Amino acid sequence: MNRAAFEKEVINNQEPLRRFLLNLCGGDGALSDDIAQEAFIKAYLNINSFNGLSKFSTWLFRIAYNCYCDNKRASQRFSTVEINDRVHMAGESSDSRYKNQELYMALAQLGEKERSAILLFYMEDKSIKEISTITGTPENTIKSHLSRARLNLSNHLKTIGYER
């Protein structure tokens, strides 16, 4: 892949990747932008390893997901309690800062694997197979994560009084 093709792919995938990371990071825009930037740099430096066996977006999302996991391990900042605290504080200081704070709070109730699966499946329209490739998790396990995540999100919405 040449530089022009890479730039075109990055432009096509930049917004979905940033959205995925923003949601994965519980609305922390600065952190998600840092991780996205790291992913784009790693992708560029390793473009020769892209062999076309999957979509470019799947390959790029895998790199970004790995960057997120590396960041999480290094900083130990993403416990569910801390995400909840951050979202509550953001909601108290500025409603406009996080338009989707209820979504972030619901997502924070999920485990990391469930949250990743639900974000990739519903928000980024990735297939079970692509999610499996991105996260390095077997397809049947992804299906289980999605099922548990749906149930947990449904229960959370019921507890806050959300009715369809």
C-alpha cells in the first residue's frame, strides 16, 4: 500500500475509529485522541505488515484496540468506578461536554470485553468475525459478550426508569 492509499484509508476510517475510542474511554476526548493518534502512527509505521487478509478498517481497529489495552495496563486508570466518577463529574460541571453521558454511564457498567463488543457491533457496524479479529477473541465468545452486554444494558436502563 502506498502513502496516498494509506492516507485515503485513514480519512475514511478516522471518524469511526475516534468515535469507538471515545466511547471505549468513557467520553474522555483527550485520552481517546491520544490513543487514536498512537494507533495511526503505529499503522503508518507498520503498513508493510498489512497483507490484505482483512479489511483495512479491521486491521486499523485492531491496532487501536491494542493501543487502548496497552494504555489501560500502563495507567491503571480505567476501573469501572473511576469511569463512573469521571462521567458524573463531567455531567455536573457541564451538560454540553458529554451529550451522551447516560450512555457512558450505562457502558461503564459493562466489563471491558462486553463494552468493546457492543461498541464495535452497534456503533461501528462491525461483524462478529471482524470483532473477533479486532479483539483477538473467538467468535462464539463475542456472541456471549454481546448477549450479556445487551442484558446488562437493558437492566441498567430499567433501573434508571427508561421505558420503551
